[in-house]
Amino acid sequence: MWDALFWIYLVTLIFMTNHEIDSAYQKEWELIGLPGGINLFLLLHFPLLFVFLWGLVLVYQERSAGLVLSLILSLFGMASLVIHSLFIKKGHRGFTSPMSQFILWSTALVSAVGAVVAISIMLK
């Protein structure tokens, strides 16, 4: 199960990274009202990338902290779809392109699978 979780985590992280690239293109900081513009947006991504890449290493090492980070990454992935869907329903035009939607839906799907696998490992 750990091998499967490693690959699911990696795919989730790839989708999330692509979503964040799209978020920079869409100026997500304006959408969520983050002060500091692109500078703070990028600055916040340094620790996020570090933690989630470290989580991939921890999953590879079959550490319990990797399971926790896997669940957190999964929650972020599923929340991305929900949050952006709510913004779209409120009339925001960002994240409506076919590729943005593909990334959001794929991230949520892979994240859900990752959460199930991580919880299954935790319950063993």
C-alpha cells in the first residue's frame, strides 16, 4: 500500500503544482484578497513546496508523518475544487478554462484516492 500511496502522492503533487502555476496566471491573490500581491503569493509557496516535497520523502520512507502530510495534501486538493467552484458560482471567470477545470477535477479525484489509501494504511 505504501508504494501505491507514494505514486498517488506524487501525482497529486504534480496536479497541485500545475494548479498553483494556473493560480499565478489567474492572479489568485486578487481572488482571495491576499495582500502583498505576487510577492507574498510566491513567498508563501516556498514553505508549502518544502513541506509537501518532504512529505513525499516521508511516504517513500514509510513514516507516519508521511501519512499525515498525505492527508493534508489530499484535503488541499479536494478543497481546491470546492473553493474554486464556489468562486465560479459567484461569477468569477477565473479557473473556467478546460485545462483549469481538468486540473481541479483531476486533483480532487486523485486526492480522494490518496486520502482513502492513507487512511487504510493508518488503520492497519
